[in-house]
Amino acid sequence: METLTTMFGNLIKPVMSLSKASTHITENNVYQEGMQEILPYLDGMVETLTLPGSGIDGFAHLEELLAKAESGKSCLLLPEHYSNLDLSLISYLARKEGGRGDAIAKSIVAIAGMKLNEDSPVVAAFAGAYTRIVIYPTRSLSGLPAEKKKVELLRSAAINRAAVKALANAKAGGRLILVFPAGTRYRPWDPSSKRGVREVDSYIKSFDYMCFIAFNGEVLHIREGNMMDDAVSRDVVRLTVSPVISCTEFREKARNTDEADKKQAVVDALMQKLQTMHTEGEERRKRFL
């Protein structure tokens, strides 16, 4: 099976030459505007890997969510997360749908862990096609030696304070904020990687409306090690978008439980909804195979 490097290695040099991505994150560069010059390279990759029949079910729900964002409401996208091409697939397939697809793609601001910028300059360059607010995930502090952890705690606090400010500006600017609720790509050998991150409850609490997005079909398969060594394959990819949901109503309903940890209960309810959408979406996808 081919990898990102073997199939698309010829794109690395031109993308690297265009890239202005920061490979060291500080409180001064957490907001990173997407580079339109790099986008055609990602589009080409997605176009190569997605087979006819790929598209979005429930696209009108994205158009409705964008209209709410443009009217001054804060709006959130919560997708499943299987690979580093997930955001590329959302952007590309939204634009292929026509209608307000271009505006939807341009409006998305993704919350991204700093690993995408700091682990590999090549990955950082490709990720630079999309607008992001970079955060320092708390899980990145685990396992650090005591002295280094003390330094990194200060750094993480500064980065995340700046990210909160950038998020407030994006919310007020009619953008769709995209957060992967699992916080990481799903690893089949680690079932816990599909559990939602407790902190996502804070996002839901602070937004007005949201849509969930389920993924069916795989064009990029995660492997341990370098992200550019992930395996590629061609497939029909169908995204399923939920109706627009009131964040307050969803959260109140999910918190009405005997579970002691109400925050986790909200995120667990979200992940269960995504799993249901995923299962139903796979049945619909079979029609295109």
C-alpha cells in the first residue's frame, strides 16, 4: 500500500517553498491564516483519492449553520477524526457541492494541537493551507521530566491564553469553529482514542449552535510513526452533517444523567451521536459503491 510520501512526494518541494508555517508555537502566532496558494495541492491529493460518489449528506445544514454565524451567532463544527486529511475532505467536498460551499470552506477555523506545526515541517507546510488556532493540549504535558514540565506549563498557559483571545475574535467574526471532539485521530489499536475529550464540553457551553459531522470511507490510514508515512487508498467518502443543534439544549439534556462527571457525560453523548451517524452513514455510502 502506498503512503503519502510515495504517492505525493513530488508535492513536498513546491509546498515547502510556498509555506510560511511556524514550526515553533508561541503566544504570538497561535492564529494562522490559511494560505490559498497551498490549497490546490491539498485539493489535488483529495481529488486523486476520492472516488465518484463522494460527497456530503445534509449539506443544507452547513449552509444553515453558516447563515447563523453570519447573523452573529457563535457556531461550532464537531467532526469525527480519522486522519490528517479530514479537514481537507470537509473543505474540498463542501466546495464541490456548490451553493455556499466556497463560503463555508473559507469560514472554517480549525482548533489544532501544536503537534501539526512542531513535529514535522512537511506536515506543518501542508496544514498551512487551512486557517487554524493552535493550542497546547494538556495531554502533551504528561510524562515530561519535572524541570521541563515546569517550563512547559508556563509556555502552555501563555499559548492557550492567546488561543482563547483568538477564538473570541473568530467567533465574533462569523466564522465556523471546527473542533475534533476526540482530540486526536482514531487509532484502531487504541479504542480509547475514540473517546471524546472532556474539555470539549467547555466549547459546547460557550457556543450557540453546532453541527456534527460523521465520516464514512477511508483514503488515509493512520500508522505509528511519521504522519507522512500514513497509508493512502482510493475510496468513496461520504460525510454526514447533522441538523443544526442548539448547544444549550443539547448540553442540558446530556447533563440530565446520574453520571457524576457532567462534563464527560456531555461529550460522551456527543460521541454516541457521532457513532450513530457513522453507522447510518455507512449504510447510505454502500449505495455509491
